[in-house]
Amino acid sequence: MIDPRRLRILRAVADHRTVTAAAAALYLTPSAVSQQLAALEQETGHALLTRSGRGVRLTAAGEILLGHAHEVLAQLERAEAELAAYAGGSAGEVTVAAFATGIAEVLAPAITRLAHEHPGIRLRVRDAEGDESLPLLLDGEADLALAVEYRGAPGADDGRLSVIPLYAEPFDAVLPSGHALADLPEVALADLSDADWVGQYPGNPCHDVTLTACELAGFQPRFVHSSDDFRAVTALVGAGAGVALVPRSALRGMDLKEVQVRPVSGPAATRRVFAATRRGAETHPLIAPVLAALQREAGRLPAH
């Protein structure tokens, strides 16, 4: 009989690619993880891992078992959800990992709504960049993630996750006030191919959006300055250090007197925002109302 707790360890190793990183995510020692994996190999009668450089990767047998692990762990999440519903689980804490503008746009208003409609649900918010919330969710450090699409992100068919689309928003071009294109009603990205750029660090989903949009326009942006803070990005543009693409919601309430903000013509640079839970947990009586509140608040956002 396969111990499902060991399946969770196998999935963590597959996600993190090293025993040490998986152990840290699970709050175990590396030796404990190794022992549990050895026991799992004994239970299955197959080698499940092989060394790959400084890390490990799953063998063919390990990949087969991992697919079943996703289904087993999702079913356990459903079982917990049904038992909580049976017990009338209308009170408790839900941890949400979310990026800053997602918190401002939909999560904070959802907290206000939930305080009236589900006063027993307490939300604990963890500020996490758009590419950081899903690992927190999968490692069990968050119950729900508010994230954005990015290169390498798990797809909608990922067996570990249940994904709920929330909203999409465009990126606007931010130019210094004296820029030659600042008086145009909209800006073609190709016209900025020779400019210096201010952008987010590689790995940030907004960096990916900017890079993809510029590639579609036929060029590679020359990133000279980097910051993950949109206020810092806008300030650098205002100082004449370069141009940038910034999500429209991030510009709301910002001091823009030193810059000009213009829509982008042609292929749109767009950020797509979604909520995610571990598969099977979306019906949990504490999580389902939070998801519903996020969807309602996303539906209230102004049309872009």
C-alpha cells in the first residue's frame, strides 16, 4: 500500500528538483525526505529518482507515479472540503498569496465584502510577486494564490491546480514628458526599438509581458535599468532614463506629472490575472466564498 504522505514528498521533489529544496518547502530534514523516498521506492518496487547535474529528476516510473499522485492528492483535498462542509466549516483562516496590484484591485475589496457576508472567514494576505504565489500554494504555505500568467507557469491542465481566470489588463507605454512620441494619441512599440528601457527583473511576469510584446513588434528591448517597483520604474522614466511598459492598474493614483502615458497600438501587451487553489480545494467551505468574492470584484473592474 502506497502511503499518500510520501506522494506529497515525491511531488515536492519533482517541483523543486533537489531533495534539499523539497525538504525546506516541507519543513523536513533532507535525510527525512530521502528516507521517505527510499520507502516509497520499496513500496512501489521501482526506482523513482535519478541524479541530474546537482539535482534530481524523476525516472519514467517516477513520472507515472507523479501523475497518479496529482489525482490522489486532489481527491484528498476534496475529501477535506466535503468533511469541512459536513462539519459546517464556516469559520477559519484562509491564507492568500497575491501580488501588490492584485491586492489593491480585487483582494482588498473582497476582504471588505467577506467581512459582511462571511464574518467567520479570516483572510491572511502574503504579498508575493506574480510568479511566487503558485510555489507558495503548491508547498502548502498558502491556500489560494492570486497570480498572473508568465513563461513557465503551470498550464490550465496542470493536475496540481484548479485555475479560475479573473481579469486581463493592458500595459501602457510610459514616456518622458519631452519624448518625441509623447504627443501622439497612441504609441507603436516598434517606434521605441532604439530606446533605452526601464523594466522589471527577469523572472518577474511583467518582464515577460514586456519582452514578448517587443518581440512581436520585431525587436529586443535594451533594458538599461531594472526595478520590480512600478513607482520606481515611472520615476526613472520621468528622469529621462528610458521608456517602459506598465500595467494600467499600477498607474492609478501615481504622480505622473513628469511622464506621458499612452496606449499601445498593434499587438497588445496584456497581463492576465487568475486565482488558483490546489486541485480539489476549490469547493472547501472556507475557500469557495473567497474565490466567489474575488470573481465578483474582478467583474466590477472598469473595462479597459
